[in-house]
Amino acid sequence: MLRSLFSLACVLSCLTASPCLAQGGVQLGLDGTAGPHGALVELSVAAFDTQPIEPRLVQVDLSLYIAARTSSSDVLALIDARLQAAGVTTVRPTTDKRLASLFVLDATRVRARVGDGLELTTTTTAGPPTWIRLERPTQLESVSTLRITALGRSAVDGRTGTGVLTLELGAKASAPSVSNVLHKQAGALGWLSDRPELNSWRPLRVGDGLHVVGCSISVTSADPWWLDIGL
């Protein structure tokens, strides 16, 4: 009995001694080119640097002014270099000049605001997001469109199904009201979702009880909201 308790204590000690790593990270997909007056790309990524013996959580905050007509591939190449320099593990598999993709491994949070001809889609690659939170820009000059696509899979027979939510974010919208509307619209579509906080939302199941295994989120506008996603 004492030996069993001692073994259990050792296991718990090992589990709590090092930080819990994210399960698969996130994919950043960037489409389009910077507008005729350039574009401002604002991005904050928190991820684990797993190279040291003791993995450490690092945060990379970027605020980049991009020249007119710069391709999405070039923008992600710059973001990739900055993340790798901070110790974040990334994979950039495509060289397409318009649609670009970057996988960020062991990520825990992505917060972004991208517009002016560029559109960023953030995809959770190993389950539902911990939260989806939108933050209103200081000066809202145009309507933004929020699009959420969730893929679900049955734990019983492996069936898959996709659900899509689209919401316009007008001048009177706020983070709590957006969370509330998402919760109501998801329920009307037969989704199971919850609100971890008053101003956040997350999908858990879509369709006929299918567990969410991945989710893509984007905000389209010339003056978009901040999109904050926990992993």
C-alpha cells in the first residue's frame, strides 16, 4: 500500500513539475495582399519553447506595418522568422504568393487584428478552442463579419460533420453581446456551446452530438475587431 502511494506521488510530482504543453497548436492562414496604402498586422502569440530541458512559455507581440501590395506569403515569412527567433516551433509548408499557411506548435493563445486587404484565419488543429473572445477596436468605422467553422466527429462511429456560424459585428455590438448572440445562434443550429466568461464563447458539439475536433475563426473587415483565441 505504501509502495503504491509512493509511486502515485512520484507520478503526480512529474506531472506538476513541468508546464502542460498545448495539444497540437494552431494554424494561421493568411489570404490576400496588403492594400494600396499598406496594412497594419498586429499579432500576439503565446507558445511553449520546448528546446530547453524545462520548457518555458514565451510570448511574441508583433505590430508590423506592411508596404502596399505585400503578399500574404511574405507577411507570414516575416512572422515565422520572428516566432522562431523567440524559440517557438513553427512549420510553414506553402510558398503560394497569395494564400499562405503557418503552423505554430505548442501554442496556448493567439490574439490578432489584421485588415486592409489581408484576412487571417486561425484554426485550432486538435480540438475546440478554450475560448473565442472578440475585442472592439477603439474606433469602429465599418461593419466586421465574424465567421466560425467547426468540424465535429462522433466518438461512437467516427462520423464527421461541419457547422458554420456567421455574424455581423455592427456599431452597437460589444464583446458580451457577441458572446450571447453566438450562444443563441449555436443553440438554434443544434450546437452545444458555452460561455467560459461573460465576453467569451466556445463550441463543444455540432450537429447530432458530434464532438468538435477543430475550429476555424476569421474576422473580415477594413477595420476588424481584435480576435483572441485560447487553445
